[in-house]
Amino acid sequence: MTRPIKKSEATCARILDAALDMFRTRGFEETTMRGIAAAAEVSLGSAYYYFESKEDLVMAFYERAMEAMAPRIEAALASTAGFEETVGALITVKFEYFQPSRNFLGALLKHAADPRNRLSPFSKATRSIRERDQVYFGRAIAQSRDVRVPDELSPHLPMLLWLYQMGLILYWIYDRSPGQRQTRLLREKSLALLVGGLKISRFALLKPLRTKIVELIVLAEGGTSHGASEDA
Amino acid sequence: MTRPIKKSEATCARILDAALDMFRTRGFEETTMRGIAAAAEVSLGSAYYYFESKEDLVMAFYERAMEAMAPRIEAALASTAGFEETVGALITVKFEYFQPSRNFLGALLKHAADPRNRLSPFSKATRSIRERDQVYFGRAIAQSRDVRVPDELSPHLPMLLWLYQMGLILYWIYDRSPGQRQTRLLREKSLALLVGGLKISRFALLKPLRTKIVELIVLAEGGTSHGASEDA
DNA sequence: GTCTATATCGGGATAGAC
DNA sequence: GTCTATCCCGATATAGAC
């Protein structure tokens, strides 16, 4: 209790390290709990003592990833570049960090569509991670001088940008072009188009369209579990 | 051989019926092959004799669904209503048909995001089903008199409408509002907005924007496995 | 050709002994 | 806290009844 490093912590870390390593190299499905236990030199039962399920190990992976990316994200936000560059940089951090785990993420995103699945980026369990990431986009918007977002749209924009990022990541995971060139192109072109759209979204002429779009966004958000009201 | 109804067909149908029933009531993961065999009153071996895997039973479900919906879809296309109504009717057929299987579809869509998974609506295995459905949307476009789609956009529109439909279905599956009211609202409003967008997409003023969007669509299609070139 | 019974394997998860 | 033994399930394989 008094010592900072207990034996149990070391065991726990050893299991997690072994798991993440195998997840990265072999993927999620291919990695077995028996394999993890063997690599960590503990029994199967011990592995389950520390992590209730294979999914729990994935949650730990998410947490670690967000922690590791935080300083790089701060660096991206600290630069004085324009809005498009800053958002592009935020997204690039993710792509670079997840590059070695691309296959693993692929296996994970099988569960992505189901917000009831703990591992889904839309689940309650991943909520804090998701919100932390959306706050980064919010800061990019707040500090940008070259793009002024209409007031009705701005409360939704962090979420929308995050969603856009998730779409890109999904595309990237299944992109089979060499070096995922296709995703890079799509990322650049779509971001330019998106920022262009935001810039003209203030035009008075577009007011009715804008209103309808915001209505739709509010409506869509209302039906999700991570919206304002949580239960049902 | 000569008799229309062979014993094997009856057995096969019994297994499929039992499976679909259990899928609907209990969900995909919770339904076991042993359970299916027991409900169909055949041995486990027999179940595997007719269906190579649990996934095969799901494929049979898809096939059945498309067959069952075909006449209703034809009826929707036969009406002389406008474009928005016709597309709305096409989509409504799906919602009504899949209503009793909503939970089951939820379990399925765990695999949806992975185009390499056979059960994914984006997979090679489901390709013919997907294309058949897209053709329906193509017919709705072709016969519509109130909406003229720009030439650059029209080859992509059946796919885009199908994708839009899939998005709505995904939303619907996880919609927890009573009677999935939320989805109905979203469906109506988004379709109106979409058709409105299509109508103004012909304006000469929007030509540069249109070009960029089409470029983006072509780019995105190029990276998918169900695009023009199939392998890699 | 149709079907049963049964054995086997790999893998996630759990119970209970120590 | 750790391990062994066990269970369940999907999947495969096989031998043989009819």
C-alpha cells in the first residue's frame, strides 16, 4: 500500500502491454486471451482477474491513445495557422498516431456502428474520450480568425467536425490504396470543401437553408444516446 | 427430383425459419446453432449440412427480405407521384418490412462497418443485393419529371440515395424514441432538404461547387472495394 | 442423397481451490 | 491474487443409419 509500485500493478501493466502489442501486430480477433496471458507469462485466469473482458483491454488502449496524443494535439492548437490548417493538423495527429494500429482499429470498428457496444466511439463508456476530443475542435474554432461561424451553427460544430473526422478514419481503415493515398486526397479535398462551405454559410442569402440544416442537426442529435437527455 | 417439394427442401426451410425466428426474437449473437437445430428439430450436423455457417443463414435472410420486398417496391415505383414521394415510398417499404427485425438488424450492423465482412451491406457477398436496390433508386430518378439531375451527378445518384437510405436505417436501429418517431421526422426533413438541394443543383451559379462535390464523390468511390476496379 | 450422433478443437468467460 | 479445471459455443470432421 505504501510503496508506489505494487506487484499487482506490474502484473496488470505487463498484461496490458502484451495485449496492446498483440492487438497492434495481429489484430483484435486474431489475438486470444490465452495468447495474451502466455505473452505476459500469467495464467488465463489472472488475465481475467485484471481485465474483465477482452473489450476492457481495448478501452485501456483508447485511454492510452488519448493521453499519448494530448501533447501533439496541444502543439497543433498552439500554432497560429488558419482554421483549415489547424483542423487538418488535429486530424493528422490521429492518423499518425493510429498508423501502426490501422488493422487493429479495423477490427474494432466492427462494433463502431452500435452505440450500445462499449467499444463504440459513440457509446457511454467512450463518452469522456469523445468529449475531450470534441473540445479540441471547439478550441480550433474559437481561436480561428479567418472563419466566423454563424451563431446557430457554432454549438454543433465541434461535434460535426469530430463526426467528420470519424468518417475519415473509417474510410482510412478500409482504404487499400498504397500508403492510403486515397484517404489523404479525400481528406484534403473534403476539408477544403467543408471550410469553404462554412465560410459562405454566413451569407444572408443562405439563411433559410442554414436554418433547415441546423434544424436537421438538432433533430438528429436528439435521437442519440449521447445527446442532452441520456436515458429512455 | 420430379416432385416440386422434396424432403430436403422442407428441412432446409424449417431450419431457416427457426433461425430467422430466433434471430428476430433473440438477436444474432444470442442465437446459437445448437438452438437453431433444436428448434428446427434436426441435429446440429444437419443444420451445418444445409448452411455452412451462421452467417449463411443471415445471407438467406437478406435474400428473403429482398424477394419479399420486391413487389412492394414495384408498387411504389408504379405510382405517378413526384420524385420525393417515390423515394420516400421506396425507403418506407424497407422500414415497414424490417420493423419486426429491428433488434436483429442492430446485431447485424455490428459488422456493417467492415466491407470485408460478408454480412456487411458493403461486402462483395452482398453486392448483388446492394445493386438490385440501387437500381430501384435509379428507376425512381429516371421516371421523375419534377426533378432533373445534372448529368455529372446522375451516374452517382442511385448509389448516393442508397447510402442515404442506409444511414437512415442505421439511425433507426438505434433510435430509442417511442415508435422511432425521431427517425420518421429525420427521414421527412432530410429527404425534403436533399431533394431541394438536387433541384437547385442545376443552377449555373453552383457549377463550381457541383464540380467539386462530384470530384469528391468520384474520389471516395475510387477507394472502395465495390467501385470500378475490384481487387488489390 | 439426407440425416444423426459424436468427437474434437479453439477461444471467451467463470468458479472455486489454494 | 493466482492458477487449474470447466463450461459454452461456433465450427469441423467423421462414421454410419436410412
